Amino acid sequence: MGKLLKIILLLLVTGCGSDVVEQKPQVQDPIVEEVPLAFVLRSIEQPVSFAVNDPTVFNPGAELFLKKLAGVDAPLISITDTLFDAPIDIKHVAASYDGQKLLFSLRAPELEDVSDDMQPKWNIWLYDVASETVTPIINDALISEEGDDLFPSFLPDGRILFSSNRQQGNKARLLDEGKPQYQALSDNFREKAITLHVMEQDGTNIKQISFSQGHDLYPTVLQNGKIAFVRFEHRGRNRGLNIYQMDSDGKQLELLFGAHSDFPNDLSVASLKQAPNGQLIIGLRNSESEQFSTDFYYLDTESFMDEGRFHDGEATSDSAFNSALFAASPPEGELSLTGKYHWFSPIFDGSQRNLVVWSQCQVVDPENNNNFLPCTAELLNDENIVAAPDLFGLWIYDEITQTQKPVVLAKRNTLIEEVVVLESINSPLTTEYPSNISLQNEQMGSLHIRSVYDFSGIDTAIPNISAVSDPQLNTERIYAMRIVKPVSIPDRNEYNFSTALFGRSSGQSMRDIIGYAPVAPDGSVYVKVPADMPFAIELLNRDGQRVSQRHENWLQLKSGEERTCNGCHQSTNELPHGKVNQANSINLGAASTLWPGSFGDVDAIVGETMAQSYARVVGIPSLSAEPIFADVWRGGLAAIANNNSSLNNLDTTSPLTEACAARWTNLCRLSIHFPKHIAPLFDLSRPVFDDMGNEIDNYRCLNCHITTDDNGDAQIPAAQLDLSLAASNDNNQHVVAYRELFFNDNEQEVVEGILVDKLVDRLDENGNPVYLVDEDGNLILDENGNPIIEQVTVTIRPPLSVAGANANTGFNLRFSPAGSHGAYLSDAEKSLLWQWLDIGAQYANSPFYSEQD
């Protein structure tokens, strides 16, 4: 409470309904007065919306001010008052390292009678202190309106880093895929995904440097040159705010903090910046609240990977939020003697002073409603006390003395925020690692996983990595790795596609398969991966079925980037993972110049993984079109793969094009659609011949799984599964077969030559019949005066799920060599089905899919 008392002693009571907090005369600190600063003054007469998932929200009524001296009497200079005639919005103010320039995001006034998609976008503007000029960074009106540009800051080389939903790189990729250019929605389909970009100070050379289907927000350039940012993720079970970091060109993306952490008091991130001591300062707010109170913490990312866990994986009772700068905000609707803090900006002059926006706790005088009183414990104990409106002023806060002095006095119905200090500070270091020129020319990066059996330092191989590294050992292994990418989903206001294309579940949205890589016996993988796109990895068994959890984080590689990681990670495992400088892998690599048990034409270097040895001898392999690989470790480099399961062997339309089958490039995609690639399997004739060549049977699916027999009479389809390809009555945008495979159905029977839903007596939880009653609760009787038992349909659960091929145990057993349908499907057909099931079993994997294509 000593800190609180010191603060209160510096304040004067606001009296008689005055709009301005008065301040006792004080001698200003000369050091403080020499600090120039800028801030946004916002009108809050109308409600202001704060949404962490949508920073593009427009709150008109903001103005940017410059104050050349921090003294309370120093004049305010408006930077933006003459730019527009109507109210504008301003946020995300940042200063250059020499203190001579300001960047900020501005949204022009609302246009009347214009739809939301035609309203002005957020643009980045620059203010030059010396010339007192303010100009938009991008002068071309068409280019500036291609997206919302937010959170600008300067990179050490003078370029501008910013977040934007313009998705410059993503749109270029769409063009390469033959699709129209548009801004993709995030994984929750609510807003356009926001990613990190860089550009020159003249607005040219715009490049996207982060690639995900979430929102990359609050980017800040750290003193070591890394870019820290908050990623709002919502894919599958991975939903929430995590802090990442990367180099300024997008290389070396890694999780910095928070994969398994909640922020204090379940708050959302409202700001992220670095303090002079090197620690991150994180501002947290309740995103559902309309109050402007923000909690500020020092976040110790140097020591902690998660709340309660150090980088080495050791658990601790210590907190990563090791120091709250101020008392926590009061709960919604309550008061606190400490008042409310809204903004925090450090001053880098070594004085341990900071700029804060603070509102004193005040209440309405019980004896005079026009007068406000400072809060006391006695007043707050009065259950009839009423809170006075907030009055946020700008203060200099001294961490050493825990006192604060006024800089800008509070005024009713205004809010001060986005405060920055215009001071000369050292530029951050530069951390752009050199690129591999050969990979860069191919628009590729390389990914080296030392062992897929290394799960955060735990050996999951059976019996262990050392043993399975012997290729002669017959054991369950991971044989291949699949690379998948998200299909960009457009806003339905721009392209009104049918959501029925997602199929049974939109949880996996739409997916393309980028390709496959072999996994060496020791679990290592070394492969080229197309650059500048979000991707995820899946681990496959010998049959090409996913046996790993779905990877719920989007990875990326930049052109020329060479990335090595130790192993893999499960969402339920809280141990650290994905760190660039993570501890050594448990796969120690070769112990000599030979690989025990191998054919012998791939030599080893001590410490190498098997995939490294192969890449050194043969070259880093590109992705393959299919999960089919020669066993080079048993058969040597001349070994030939078994191509029985190749999609080239399909008798129906294959998703594998001839060009990509011949040579898989970074533009190739395996895009699987149910109507085009899966449904034709059901109608395919599958004749069975005897030794004389006579047809003795036909395994065509629709011979049995259909509602009419050869004479046109009604029949119960085999296993109550109708695989007909007519439009479904439940959803005419799906065919019957798809609905029957993935949705609950009613058991049917033939009654008097008609196929109808089977009805049975309804029973209660005790097994007793349930009788029909009227609206008054009286039994309804039949013509014989007997009560009528309620009839209900019998539900049949679907035979398939979207959880993945390996999860569909019944299907796998039925079509195994010893199963009832063991000879019905070819290896190629099963491979197609397994790939489709693994990526989500969507009805189509393109929002532009049409059955007329």
C-alpha cells in the first residue's frame, strides 16, 4: 500500500464536476521535461470496441499529437487535425530509432451509403519531425487500399515492418495455382488472416514474411534483431494467443512463449514491447469489457517457455509473469484504490522512468452528485457508492521512487493512448541468416528433422531409436512424412461458395497435399519444401496412413532457409519444442562411418543422421507425389520402389496430374474432391474372372449398396449403406453416398414393396415402453381402448469418420487382405481413400470446385 499512498499524495481531488484534473504546483524534473513524445487522444463519448481477433475495427474520433517537451505546460501540436474533415481513427504509433520520425496506422472517415468492403482501409502514415510533414507511406490509392496495414515499426535498416491482411505472398501463390487473387480468411472463417509484411519507406517492395491462417499481431523489433509477435491461432485444438519470434526476413520462425499457458486472469494481449532491461512488457485486457483498464507485466521469455516451465523443460512454481508493474485491474463494475492503468511506454534514457496513462479512482460525492471524491477505503466499503467517470491522464512514472508526475492532464470523455517517446536509441542488431543460394533459386527451403521419434526429448521408437536405426530390424516404423497446406478460403461476400463443400466437418477447412518425404530408419527426414507458404506435417505408417496427431501449428520456410529441428511434438506434451537453439536431439547420429545393417552404399559421418548421409551422397531430395519410396537402406541406391499403390494405376479420375506425376515441383498440389475422385470408385465395374476368363462375379460397389435390385424392386442396401450418387434428400448439395458414409442415418426395411424407415417401440431409461399422451398429459388410446406406444426410428451411426484413415478401424479391417472385402479395392484405390480421409474427408478441397468442371 506504500506505493499507492505515494501516488495519491501527488494528486488533487477533481471538484465540482470539473472536466480537468488539476495538479498541485510541482518543480518539474529537467530530465523529464526534455523528453519529446507523441500520443493519440481519443474521444470516448461513444463506446470504443476492443477486439483482439479483429484489430481492423474502426473507432472514429482520434487525433495524433506531438509534445516536444514532457512538462505539463508544454504545448500540444496536432499532427493530424487538418488531414480530413470528418472523424478518423489512429492507432499503432511507433518512433524511429533516431527519434525523428513517427509511423502510425490511420483509417480515413466512414463513407456514407457504402458497404463495409468498400470502406477505406487502414493505411500507414509517416510524420517527419524536422519538416513537420505527414504523408501516407503508400501513395498509390489502388495499392494502399489492397488491405488493412497495421502495427507499423521501423526495422534496423530503415524498412517498415507491419501486420496486414493484404497477404501479398499468399495472393501471388493463388495466381500460381490458377486461382483468382483474394485475401484468405483465417482458420475460424471470421476475418481475413493478418500476417507480417515489410516494405521500403516509400511504400515499394512489399513482401509478406509470415505465413499462417491466423492473425500475427503486435510485432516488435527486439534489441537482438528478432521480431517478436503475438499469433492468434484457432486451428483444431490449438486456439489462443501464443508469442512467436522470427528473423526480419521471416526465417527461423519459432515459438517464444505460451503454447500451454493462459495469461493472468484469462486476459487478452493488448500490447507487446521490450523494456530497456531486455524483458518483454505485455499489456493484458479483458476483450469482452468496455472498460479501458490494462494490466502490465514483465514477461520473462529468457527463462520461461511456458508459465511454470523453463526452457529446458523443468517445471517450476515461479511465474514467467515475474513482476506486475502496477496493481491488477479491478473486476468489471468494481473500484480499486489504485485506479486504472491504460498505457505503458518505457523511456530508454537509463532513468527507469516510464510514461503511463492512468485514471485516479474517484466516486460520486454521496452528499453532492455534482462533486467527485478520491476513493478511500471507507468510501469503497459503502455499498451505495457510485463510481465517477474515468479520467485518464498521461504521467511520468518512476519505478525507483514509485511516484508519478503529470505530463498531460486528464479531460472528461477523452482517452490518451499509443504513447511513444521520441528519443535517440541504439538500433537493434540485424539477424538475417544467409540463404542457401541453390535453394533460393528454386524457391525452396530445406527441412531436416533429426528424428520423428524424438518427442520433446522422449524416445518413442519401439524399442528405441538406436535399435530401429538398423534397417534389417522388422518393427513398426514411421515410413513417410506428408506435407499439407491450407486452401485459402475467400470471404463469402466476395465469392459466395457453398459451405457444403466442406463436407461432414469444417474443422480441417480445405487442404491440399504438397507432397511426401521418406523417413529413414532412425526417424530422420531431410527434404526440400516449397517456400513462403504455411504448411503442416503428418507422419505415416507403411500403408501411408497418418499415425501422428494432426499438426495444429502452421510452419513456414523462406526461400533459401535451411531449418533443422530435433523432432516432433504432441499437443498434450507441455515440454518445450520447436526452439532454434533447443538442446541436442536424442538421436545422436552415426557412431562410425558405416550404418549398421544397411546395404552400404551410403556412408556416414560421425554425428550425421541417416537422412543427412543420404542427402550428402545423393542430394537433398524434393518432395514426392506419393508416399512410395524405394528401400535404399536395405536394397541400396539402385533399389526400385513398389508402385502398386500409385495413383497412376487408378481406373478412375486421379487427382495426380501427368505433369506432376512425371516431375513434382513446388507448384504441384494433390487436391482431392469427393464427387470427382472418390464417388467414381463406387460405380466402377470390378469383374472377377475364373481361370478360363469367364466373368463369375463383379465387385462393383453399387451392385449391393443400392436401394433397388436388378429388377427395379426395393431392397435394403447391403449393411444399410446406400452408395448411390443421386442428390441427397438431406442436403441436395451432397450425393447420397457421402451422407450415408459420414452422417447418422435411419435403419430401413421393406414394407409392402416400399423401402421405409424402420420404427420400433420407444423405451424409457428403465426399459419400459413410453406411451403417447395429448397436450394435457392424458394417454392417447387406439380403437380398442389400449394405450399407444410411441414409435421411433433406429439410428445407424456412419461407417466412416473424418478423424483420419488409421482411425477408421472397421473400414481398414473390412478391406484388409483377410477382410470380407479384401479383394474389392486395389492398392491405388485404398491409397487414394486414405489420403483423402487423413486430410479431413472434405466434400471438395477448393471453394471454386464445381461438378461441371
